[in-house]
Amino acid sequence: MSNTTGMESAAMKIRGKHVLAGMLGFFGVIIAVNSVFVYLALDTFTGVTTDSAYQDGLNYNETLADRDTQRALGWQAAVAMTDLGADGEELTVTLRDRDGAAVTGLTVTGVLKRPTHDGHDQPVTLTEAAPGEYVADVTLPLRGNWDLTLLAEGGRATAQGTAFEMKTRLWLK
């Protein structure tokens, strides 16, 4: 008589082909996931923020001097976005000097950029609607984060040797 209960013959034994299949499956999944990550990394945001990084670096001391001059002006800017429904949005920038007086007579231009996607940049030209209040109607294709870079030239800014530049992030719901 045999002492086997039949369980030993039904139990699966791990053989070399099972180990090989497990290892190939494991590394196959790793390679597939890494391939997806590489594709997404190369196809999305490139990380390039300027096309002239070398030249910007060479001019860095001049940039710092311009920032010091701008800081000496003491101007303050307030930015607001108003949803106009189907007509888009209204961008409003209010500029005041250090004493709270409206800064008038400027040419205000800028650009709205998506921080993570190229191809959606929106140049804006603001007009003075009231003393110190500059507005522009914009139609943005996407909701979410937008980086606004503004440049105000003319008037006291140019007379004191620099333009007023401002960068801020806006959130559109």
C-alpha cells in the first residue's frame, strides 16, 4: 500500500520554465511602464523657459540693476480676472505708486502662458479704462493655472530709466 493521498501528484511543482516565465513577466512589466514614462516625459513639458539662457546669464547684472530701479519706483500692481461667461475673461491691472496715486499714461502689454503646456500663449495689450486701471478682454482655451508677465512702459517709468515688469500666476476656475 502507498501512503500517498493523491495531493502530491496534484500539487504543482515550480520548475525552470515557471521561474523563467515569472522573470520575463516581471521585467516585461517594468520595461513597459518605463517606456510609457519616457514617452510622456519627452512628449510633454520640455522644461525650456527661455530660448536665450546663455545671453540672459550674461546680462544678469543688468537685470538686477533694472530690478533695483523698479523697486525704487515703489509701484504696486493688483491683478484681477473677471469671468465674462461666453465672452471670455476680462483682465484688469491696477497700478499705483508708493503714495497710492494712480499711475497713468502707460503702454501696458503682456503675455499669458500655460506653465505646463506650450502652444497656448496669449499676448495681451491693455488699455487704460480709468486712471491707473488697465483692462483687456481675453479668451483663454483652458481653465487652470496661467502665468502672466506684464510690461508697463512710458510715463514716469521710462523717465526714470526702466520699465515696470511684473510676473504673477493666475488661477482660472
